[in-house]
Amino acid sequence: MTQQNLLLANPAADLELPRLEKRLPRYILSVDEVEQVLALPDLTTPGGIRDRTLMEVLWSTGIRRSEAAGLEVYSLDANRRTLTIVQGKGKQDRVVPVGERALWWIQRYLHHVRPQVQVNPHCKALFIALDGVEGLGPNGITNTVSHYMKASGLVAHGSCHLFRHAMATQMLENGADLRWIQSMLGHASVESTQIYTQVSVRALQAVHATTHPAERDAEVLTDDVAAGINSGDSLSAESVFTRLSEKYRCMAKDDNTEE
């Protein structure tokens, strides 16, 4: 109405619109935990090799379950080591790199499992159901990954997005630029990717350990212990704890005296 000059001023101009909640991922798998999940499929069976390949791809690329379900055999460019995601979230196409390890599993699956399982010659899906008729849909991929997540005992809920979160966080902690991670994940805005800077605490822990005075005092004592060990005067864990306790008791006593 303001634009049509029916009102002199917009009465809603000063209103603040509600903001969408941006919650942190509940759980981020470590590299060792990812490896623990990946080791679960039975590699003596076609289904086990397919499932291992699927999870390797999810971890390597960070793609969504719907994007994994949309992959076709020809989505892979083995020479360039890329996967083409067609009509991902937001109806956007993108090309993502796939690691050598995941590529090795894809090749093994394509040469030794998929031809053995496939019944429908017209099915182009990369990951097919074990009946060989159709490709795995989003729900089928979720159920497959969720089974291994629960079997690992690490999480009670969650599936494909856990690999996605793990990939983004681990790449960020290893020095990847946020813009590259944004491109990998297919985020339209870098604001969606910035949530991983709050999850990744390795750099913050390093700064804390080198700048906080309490941590620096502990580091000095640790160096003293290491010097004693190198000189042949080994200390037990109990004696180290005792020395730390005495140090902090003295510090507390000094503080009380000053008061």
C-alpha cells in the first residue's frame, strides 16, 4: 500500500522478522569412528560391497542422500575423478571431486557386483537394489546407512547426513577454505556452511592450549616431567597427578593470602 501511495509510511518497517533457527549438528563422527562404520559391511557378499561403496562415496563427497539416489553409472568420470550431481537441492547441477579411495571402491563395485546383481538392463542407477530391478531410492539409502550406524553403537539415530557433517568438519579442520566446502556441499550461501566453523574446535583448542595461562603452566610441568623421563627419572601417572595437585593448591593458597 505504501508503494501504491495509499499510505504515507510503512507501519511494518520497524518490525523484525523471525529468524530461522540454525542448530549445530548433534554429533560429528571422528575419522576413527567413520572408519569403524565403514568396516562393518560383509565384503564377502554383493550387498556388503555395494554398501561399503555407497558409504565411501558419501564420506568422500558429502553429497545428500537424494543426490546419491540420483547418481547414474555415467555420473562418474573416472579419468577426472569427479561425480556429476544433476538437479541437486535447489535444482542446481554441480561437479564434485571423488577421492582415490572411494573411486577404487566404485570401480570394484561396477566391475564385480553391479553386473552380477542387475536384472533390468534399462536401470541406469549407480547404486541398485539387490533385486536388480531398480536403483536405491532415498529411503533405501537411509535405511542402509542407518543400519550400520546403529550397529556401530556410536549413534542411536542418523544416517547419510552424519557422513556429510563429518566430511565438512574434517576438511575444515585440515585447512580447507570455507568456500571450497560450500561448493562441495552445494550450499547456495556460505552462511549455511559457516555452521561448521562452530563445530570445528581443533584450531580453537590449539589457541586455547598455547595462550591460556593455566594451560601454559601445565605445559611447563609436562616439560619438566618429560625432562625427568629423558634423564632416566621416570614418573608414574600418579606422581604426575600429585605434582599437578600440589602446584594448583599452592596457587589457590597464594590467591587466598592476597585477598
